[in-house]
Amino acid sequence: MKTFIHRLKIILGWIIIGYSIAMGITSMTIDDNSIATRIIMYILIGIIPGIIGGLLLKGKKQFMQSLWQYVRYYTFITLFIPFAILLFDNYTNWKESIISHPSDIYLALHSAKWVSYTELALLFLTFLLLAPVYVKGWNWLPKGTRKILIVLFIVTPVFLFVTKEDYQSIREEGIVISSFGNQEEISWGNIKKVELVSYIGSDGLPSRSIPIPEQEFMWKFVFYQSTGETHEFRFGYSVSNSKAALDIKQTILDHDLPLKLDQLTEKEWKFVQLDMNEYPNGKKDFY
């Protein structure tokens, strides 16, 4: 009987802790609420259930002995992670507000893939090393790792600042390539031809279920300049990308530019059908 009650307490404890974490994150990320309301909700439906769950799991004595450690774990999940995501989201919105133009048909926030990957790698490493500092304390990190973290604290914001005007855009007037702020404007008159190429590729990022880059149907517009230079704009299947691609295609045709279209292979079509099942609203625009 005691064993059954003990197991029941553990199950209930984990359920309540899961609930408190979900409610803790939710209460701090609802935009409509004031800061005071968020704090009250965080305490009432986040912290208090978390304490109850912790008491059921560990018992009063063990729970109180490690209370500060549990507080760190809880606030890391419910406050630190959402704050880090919000911070990056605000940076992205700020960058977009700086580089966007009224005549933009399509705007990519990076001029090249390596810029995007470097940015993500720096942010990920900084977060990965900062997490144990928040939970365990600065002295818990090995000396060498601390030095790496200090370097990341300097390099990451500098890189984000330097690349704030790094982007590429398709506008009504032509193409704009801005590499680290060095802007090059290419009018439609300097474009010789355009190719729409389909392929099975990867965005280079892991999916939610697969820890390696996931293959997907993609396409790219390749713009050929009269000088022989080429510029590529890559897309993965989504409703917004399908609409953007339609607008780009129409703009190309409006300027009487030769547009070569790729024929889908059987393998590519299978990937397209999978994407259409996931995003059915994009079917019309894709066709």
C-alpha cells in the first residue's frame, strides 16, 4: 500500500510540475497582460503548483534543502529560455525594420547562408554555455570554458551588430544585395535571364523530430546578370513562400525577362505532396 501511495505521489508530482512549467511559461509570454498581471499569474499558477509538485516528489525536508537549486532550474525553463527567445525575436524585428523597404517583394534577412549559420552557431554556443552558469553558478564551469564564454559574450553581439544590414531583397526596381552593409543595387535592365530551379535540399537545420538536417522540397530563383554574375534566392515550401514566389514570378514577367522553369522530377513531386499535406492552404499558390 505504501509503495502504491509513493508511486502515486511521484506521478502526481510530475504532472503538477509539468503543469506549473507550462503555466509559468504561458503567464510570462501573454502579450495582452500587464507586467503586474504576469507576475501574479506566474506566482499563482506557476510557482505555487511547482512547489506542491516538488513537495510530492521529494518530501518537505529534501525539497527545502535543495530549494534554491530547484528555483534556478524552474526559472531557467520558465523565464530564461522564453526571455532569450523574446530577445532574439525583438532583434530580428528590429533588423527587419531597419532594412525593409516599401517596394520589397521579398526580403531575406541574410545575404548568404553562412552568415545565418554563423549567427545561429554563436547564439547557440552562448546559450549552451550560459545555461549551466545560470543553474550551477560561474565557478562550476572549467576555467577554459569560462574563457570561451567571455569571448562569445564579446564576439556574438559584435557579429549581430555588424550583420544588422546584411540582407538580400527583390524589389520592384530590381535586386538589392547588402553584404555587411555594402549595398549593391541591380536594376531589372541589368538582368539577362532568370531560372526557377527545383531541388531536394536542406535548410541546414534539424527538424523537431530529426536531429540532423532534414531533406525537403526547395526551389530557387537564379538571376543572371549581363556581366555573368548570378544571384540566388532560395525557398522552402510554405504558404508565405508560395505567395512570395508568385509575386516574384509576376514581376519577372512584367519586365519581359526570359524565365526558364524546371520540370519537377518524380522524387521532387513526392516531397511536394508531403508538404502540401502539411500546409494545404499553399496548394493554390504553388500551382
